[in-house]
Amino acid sequence: MDVKSAFLHGTPLERDVYMEPPVECNKPGIVWKLRNTVYGLYDASRSWYFAVKKGLKSFGMKSVSGDDAFFT
């Protein structure tokens, strides 16, 4: 996974977030509505963690008692 785009692989946003497009794509009067989290949003790392956790559990891994972020 490309580290620069890791947060784009998180869970879909549960709220409406709009942003101004990058300079390369910018057209006057246009804004983008985000579907997934991006780096810089306060809930981006949490969303990415839940996506990773779901993936690890699908492989049969279990979190260690006392530390939900450690899997075996």
C-alpha cells in the first residue's frame, strides 16, 4: 500500500466534508465532496485503523487482551 494514500483506504466518511480541489483540477465555483477520509482530517487515522482491523480479522487474526491494536 502506498503510504501517501493510506488514509484513502479507510472507511467511508459518516459526515459531509467538502474541499477545494487541487490547483491542477481547480475550476471556479467547484468544490469536492469527500467520500473517504484524507490525511489531515481529525478522524482519518481512526478510520484507517478500523479498515485495517477489519482486514486483519478477515484473515482470522485476533486482538490481544488489553491492547486492541496488537494482533496475533
